[in-house]
Amino acid sequence: MQIRKIEQRDNTELAELIRKVFREFKIDIPGTVYTDPTTDYLFELFTMPGSVYWVAEENGVLAGGCGIFPTKGLPEGCAELVKFYVSSVNRGKGTGKSLMEKTILSAREFGYTQLYLESFPQLEKAVSMYEKAGFHSIAAPMGHSGHTACTLWMRMEL
């Protein structure tokens, strides 16, 4: 398993992986990454200063990805942990944990002091990983991600 920064050639395969996960968990609804047009152009999105996106690749196939992004409206020093998805065949192998650890380390290297995320209760294994990493549930969304359908919000101090 190799973890590397996203490349433009990853756009199509990564968008397909993300949307497949949304269909798998029956959260393929408006107001989510599923219908967000930036999902098809993640390489370009993550050229924004203060952002980075990591992909896990195994035998030339994308296994998952995770990033941080300076979402508008977040407090000073806070970034959003975004687009954290792992293919069904790669779950339970440490891929997600490795991606999340790399992403949190990147957030610290950028100088962020907090991370925020939006999710769904249906993604219970991911939520458990977030909690183990130090995220805590909060009562309301932060920032302006545009993903209004999310029903679970979490934050962690770095």
C-alpha cells in the first residue's frame, strides 16, 4: 500500500470510489459530496493553499483517500477533514487509519489547531475511527461546506 498526494489522473477513479461508497451506505442524496460537482475535480480543488489530499493506492488501484481543506466560515486555525473514503475491499486492513493519521499530521504541519468534519451515523466504522483519533461530537455544523444533508458534526483539538 502506497500513500501519496492526489494527482490529476486520480480524479475519475476517486470520484467513482466516493460515489460507490455513498450508494453502498444509501446516502447518495442531494446536499452531500455525492452531488457536489467538485467531487469530479479533486486534484484541482486541493491546489488551494492550506489543503492537501492523500490517496492510498494498492497495485495501481485507488483504495481510498482523505484530505484537509480550509473550508470557508471555519474559525481561525481550523480546517475540515474531508472526503475520507476507503473502498469496501480495503476496509479493515489499516488503510483508513493510515490515511487519517497522514492527514492529521499534515494539518499539524500546516499549523492548524483544530479539525472539523461532517459525516453520517450510517458511516459508523468511520465515526468510531474519528472518535479513537480524538474527534468529539458537536451539536451543530461549522463553516460553509455546502453539504447540508450531513447530520453528524465532529471537532478535535490538534
